[in-house]
Amino acid sequence: MSAMWYECKVKYRKVDEIGTQKVTTEPYLVDALSYTEAESRINEEMKAYISEEFKITNIKVANYAEIHPFENADRWFKSKVSLMAYDEESGKERKTNMYVLVQANDVKEAYDNTIEVMKGTMGDYTIPAISESPIVDVFPYFSGDEDELEQLEKFNALKASKPEKATEIEDHMEFVDEEEEVVS
């Protein structure tokens, strides 16, 4: 059975970089069987992160076919993938769109990660759009089976890994002023 993802918007007071409190609403994804279970699960998950009062303002079914965390990535990107199929009866090519949520640090990396996810696909496909998603975090369902425990730990380890700090590269390029250039 494939996962049913629900986007839950949570409203709470957040302390920003300056130290002032402001009310913010952020979307999260939970894997659940119903709206009721999604509400219950997001309540449980948020209690671990938010010590103060919070409110769930909206729950809706998310249209993601698949969710893929990647190591050393800190943002989520929504990739639109168009699957191509040839309809023999009408003789026309049909496109079917699906959305994949991938973790990456920028759009190029999200494109590369989407290509990686689609490697096993037998048919033709294109990636017409990739955009940064407002999703803050993803909470997959866990039933308690040992196999699922291993998968959940792997998912959470990938999701929690932070990008490596970029090292400063010293620039050794030299530029010659046009005024100083000698013409012979």
C-alpha cells in the first residue's frame, strides 16, 4: 500500500534571529490513513518540537507520489515529472504528471536528485518544473515492525544530515587594467 501524505499547517509563536517573538504558520507533511490520524500524528510530532501552545490551521491531502530524503540537504523541492506514454488506440502520445518531493540544497541539486530517483524508470519522462517547497519537515508513518524501524531510522538519518560547510577557495586570478596594458 502506498503512503498517503497530508500537508498540515501549524501556527505557533516563533523566536526569530533578533530575539523577537512572532506568530508563524508552517507546513509539515505526515504519512497517515485519514485526516483524523493526520491531525493526531501532527499533534504528537509538534509536541516534541514546540514547547508552547500551537494550533493546526489546515490539513489537506498532499499530491506527492513519492518523498525522497537525501544526505547533506536541508530544504525540500517539489519536482514535476511528466511520464510519456504512447496510446496505441488513438496513436497519440499522452503525458501523465506526478510530483516528487526531494531533499536538496538548491534547484540544480534537486534536479540531479530527481534524475537519481527516476533512474529505474522504464518509460520516457521529462522534468518540466522544480520549485522550492515551503514544507519544513516530513514525518513518515511507523508501525513498529523491525523492518520498518530500520527504514525509519535510515529516513530520519538522511533527513537530519546537514550540508557540509563550503570551504573558502582562494582566488589566484590576476586582472590587468586596460590603462596599464601596453600596445606594441
